[in-house]
Amino acid sequence: MDNDLMTIREMCEAFDVTPRTLRFYEAKELISPLREGQKRLYTRSDRGRLKLILRGKRFGFALEEMRQLLNLYDRGGANEEQLERTIVAARERLAQMERQRDELNEAIDELRSQLENGAEMLAAFRPAAE
Amino acid sequence: MDNDLMTIREMCEAFDVTPRTLRFYEAKELISPLREGQKRLYTRSDRGRLKLILRGKRFGFALEEMRQLLNLYDRGGANEEQLERTIVAARERLAQMERQRDELNEAIDELRSQLENGAEMLAAFRPAAE
DNA sequence: GTCGTGACTTACGTTAACGTCAAGCTTTCT
DNA sequence: AGAAAGCTTGACGTTAACGTAAGTCACGAC
């Protein structure tokens, strides 16, 4: 059940992803499960990585960004410097997200005021206008 | 200069877009400039449409959505019903944008708290951690 | 032994909004 | 006339993250 090794199907149910997704992540070198013959077997480490990947996606990290972050930890364990780099990356992403939210808020305000003005959005069509 | 008719180059400078963009919009039936021989000539109506398209993009409308909205006005002018439909579409988009902003805010909060906890984001890697 | 099931690999398809050549026609400068 | 400029029409390329289909393999059940 919750053995150390899980099949692809168990992984899919546990994380709510498709087999294609897991194979895709593997092709992109984000995960590298064991093999029993031709079949994939996912370890606890794989599950940890997948968890991080999915969390990263919620934060808007691209898979390639996640791969780079994850790889920092393959090269000899998590030392201070690597942790630091991860934190820096996270902070940058946070700033990006905040900028994105601010822009979105501006657009929202603008659109809302257009609507309040009775959709003057369409003024350009009325030959009478301006 | 600011004649009723403008060349593609003048349009590009006026609206800060590339020729490719204008031809692309034309291929997608968002604009339909006149022709003088083989050359395109943009009318005041074209400028009005382009202005709306670009504004729509800022609001996150897809080009296809904008095309549909614009076409409402080609079919016999802007009557009450058409205006109504446009307003409905705009309201829906506004709601979408607000949802999107809310989700973004949640992600921001989550990421920020991760950072405040000293990047426990990486806990999954430490064999020591649960 | 063969049937069904699940896993596997390979590879093309999808979506949006253009970018980037390539090659030809016209007008314009010299 | 010849060349440079600017416009035109194809038509393929790009990016991300998978979806989807086609064909193969292996294994337990019968």
C-alpha cells in the first residue's frame, strides 16, 4: 500500500496526475524512477520531488525552473549556498507574482470603470462620438 | 499626416505594433483595410477597431473573443441587444479576472509564508524530516 | 496458448499570437 | 536603367505542457 515503492498507477491516484504527465516529467529529467524490468517504480524521493514540482506549478514556476532548482540538490546535498539560491529564486518569483497581480488589478479597475460608464468601450464605433 | 487614410507603416508607429501583427489581425478577420493596388490603407474605422482590440488585449480578451464582439457591430450597427451582449461578455471577463487575481493572491500568501519559514519548501529532501 | 489488462515507446497534434525568412512586385532615387 | 526601399504573400518556426493515437511487450487468468 504505502510501501516505499509505488507503481505509476498508484502515483497517479495519489497525486492526481496522468501517466503521461509522469513520463513527461521523467523525459524532462525532473524525476527518475527505478525500473523493474520495463516498469517504473517510484521511491519516496520521487514522491518528494513530484510534490515540490506540483507546488512549484501552483506558484507559477515553469518546469524548467523547477528542474534547475531540483538539480541544485542532486549535486551533493543541500548546503547553505544551494539553499540560498533557491530562496533567491523564490523571492524573484514572488516579486513577479506581485507585479502580475498589480497589473491585473489595474486592468480590473479600468474594465470596471468602463462598465460603470455604460460600456463606452464602444465609443469608437459611433460616428457621432468625438 | 493624420489624413483619414494611413499606411501600414504609419499604423505601426501610431499603435506600436509590427506589420506582421496588422496582417495577422486581418487574416483573423479583425480588421479589413482598403486596398490601393496591393497596398493596405487603414481608415478611421480600422483605427477604432484596432484601438478596441488592443484595449481588449490589456483586459485579457483573446483575439477570437474580440472578433466576436467586434462582429456584433458589423451586423447592422450597435443596437440595444448587441450592446447588452457586449456588456455581459465584459462582466464575465471581469469576474474571471477577479477570480484569477484571488488565486494569485492565495499563491502569493502561500509562497510568502514558505519563505518566512526559512524555505521549508525543501523539507521533502531532507531524509531526517518526517 | 491466447485473451484481456496495463505498461511501455514513439511520435505527431494542440493552442495563441505572432516571428522570421523567402521570394516577388513596385515605386523611387540616382 | 539599375539598385535600394518598402510593400506584398506564403509558409514554416516558436513555446509550454502535456493529449492522443498507434503499435509492442509482458504477465496472470482461463
